[in-house]
Amino acid sequence: MPNQNQIANPQSGQLPQVKGPEMNDRDYLNDCLATCKYVADGLNVAVWEASHQQLHQDLLQILNETHQSARDVYELMFRKGWYKLEAAEQQQLQQAYQQFSGYSTQFPYQ
């Protein structure tokens, strides 16, 4: 029975019912998404710490391309039903809003 709080598309049916040791399309996309996230983390630091302006710009361009690649992979996985999200309940949203809206009083400029 599907989880009512899950946001997902139905799986495309392209995966075998019993998974063997070999990698399938979903495994490759999972690996690709994890790699994009890992590379983006490292590039963030490199962009912040680049001491030369042109190097900074080049790294920033690569970071943007990495983010777009990760987004493309995520959208493909979501479309195929291979990436699921949990829907937040209204009470959770309200609690988070109240918590973070209280922080605005701490900003130096209103």
C-alpha cells in the first residue's frame, strides 16, 4: 500500500522484480546524482576560496553546470518513479514558519 504522505510517480516498470548484483538504470542514475552532489560540495569550497578572478568565474560556471546536471538527473528519476519525496503536513509547515519567522527580529536591518 502506498504511503499517503509520499509524492512520487508510478515506477515505469523497467526494473526487474528481483534485483541482482548487476547495476540497472536506476542504480546508474542514483550513482550519477550522488556524484553530482559530491562534486558540487567540493566546487562550492573551491569557488569561495579561488584567489584569482578568472579561476573563480570558471569554477562558478562548472558549479552551475553541475547543479543543472543534478537537477536533470533528479527530474528524470522523479519522472520514472525512482525518486520519492515525503509531503510535509500542514502542522509541520506552520511550526517551521513560526520558528524561522521569529529569527527575522535578529537581523541587523529590518
